Amino acid sequence: MAYAGLFLLACGYGIDLDERVGCPVFRFGALAAPCFPLLTFFVLKYAQRARKKSGERFGASGVGDAVFASWPISS
């Protein structure tokens, strides 16, 4: 529900941006604003799947390597 609310908030923000700019022909904000929540959703699902796959590969119970770690994590 929270993610759906974030998506709808982004849609509303894009519509508001179009209203303020005043471009009646092409609604760029209404099309571009929902892309950010969709992109973050896909990155989240990719990271979850990669972490689960690495956990299964090493025989751990659901805990795998972090996908977006800025430094190596040692156990």
C-alpha cells in the first residue's frame, strides 16, 4: 500500500509540474514522474532476487551477499 501511495504521489506531482509549466501539448511530467517509483521497484526486486540466489548458492538459509555494498562484507 505504501508503494502504491508513493506511485500515486509521483503521478500527482508530475501533473502539478505540468500545470505550473503550462505546456498544454505534451505532458512530460505526468509521464516521467511515475518512472522513478517504477525504477526503484525494479531495482528492489532485482536486489532481492540476486541476494536470494547467492544465499542458495552458498547453502545459507535465505541470507546471501549484498548486491549494492560499497565495500566487501566479511562474515
